[in-house]
Amino acid sequence: MYQKLIAAIAIAAITAGCGTVARNETSPSPQNNGTVRAQQTSPQKKHIADPEKVSKHLEQLAMGIKGVTNAHCVVLGNTAVVGIDVDSKLDRSRVGTIKYSVAEAFHKDPYGIDAIVTADMDLSQRLNEIGADIRRGRPVSGFAEEMADIIGRIVPQLPREVLPQDPEVQQRAKNLQNLH
């Protein structure tokens, strides 16, 4: 009986000890208040003092890649957006490979490492037009116009939201919508 009592006390002590350890591990320490602090290890974006110079530099770097026929770059703050032109007859996988090659070249460049690279023909042409507006001294209005065009292409047009121009047809369409 005495052995059973000692065994029961030992099991209770071990169980109680394990429960205390688990409880202490899950409760937050009052010293760190549940916040984690980490030091920034990746370098910050390089400040672009001369956007035109950086733009030309990145365009030349992109055009040095085999398969790139032309490049257009626009610098906004510390971010460069580069559109590359490739042969329109190339398949999607080859275009992706060329775009990746440009990104690899940019990775080694202090200004290019944070650049955005696109091979979309429409976006590349719009970047070209934004660049031309900037060179003409219309950076804000030219950019705003092109961004409105880009957004207009992205936003879908839903047939349900389209109402015919004829007032009678509009009324019939509204009546049909109300029935559903």
C-alpha cells in the first residue's frame, strides 16, 4: 500500500510538473508584450536622384538581352517600370524566358533590382507614351491620362450593368431586372 501511495504521488508530481511547463511556454512574457522585433536585412531601395538617367540606363540594359527589340522605362519615385518589346510571333514561354533574363540582368544592378518588368505589348507602348509626355514636360497630366487608359482596360464591363440608350428599351430592361 505504501508503494502504491508513493507511486501515485510521483505520478501526480510528474503530471503537475509537465502541466506547469506547458502553461509557462504558452503564456506571453511580460518583457516582450507579444511583439516580435526583427532587424531589416534586405537593403532599402536605392534613391533615384536622376530619373531620366536611370530610365535610359535600364532601357539599355534591357535591350542588351537577346530577344528584346526595344525597351521603355518610366521612373516613379524610387520605382522603375520597364516594358520590353519582343517579337510578336514568339510563344508565351519564350517571352517569359526573355522577361526572366531581363530580370536577372536587373538583379545585378542597384537601380534595376527593384524594377518592375513587363512584356505586355500594350503596357510597354503606354510606358513609351508616358516617357514621351515626361520628356515634353507633361509628367503629371501625361501619366494621369495613360493610367486612366490602363485602368479602363483592366476594369471589366459587366453586361448586367449596360443599359441601352433608347429610353423605352431602358425601361423594359429595368422592368425585367425587377422581375428577377
